[in-house]
Amino acid sequence: MDLEKFIHNNLIYSKCSDEVKKEIDKELDNIKELKKENKVLLKRIAELEDQRWSQ
């Protein structure tokens, strides 16, 4: 189960106000963006490592 589903299915989340839920969802969106950026950076690091070793 991914983090978003886990949080949305959580009893505590269901008892939060709409304002708090919006904040939580905003942070979950930030996490998704960071994961995407991390994947791009890791790919770039791998490319640079390949270049270094092929020289």
C-alpha cells in the first residue's frame, strides 16, 4: 500500500478537519514531486558514472 492510500484510509485522517486534510494532501503532493525529482537525479548520477567509467 502506498503512503497516500495508507494515510487516506487511516482513522485519524478521517477525523481531521477539511483544512487539515488539505494540508496533509498538499504535503503528499510535495512528496510525489520530490520522488520524481529524486528519480531524475539518480538517473543523471548513473549517466555521469557511466561516462566516468567509460573514459
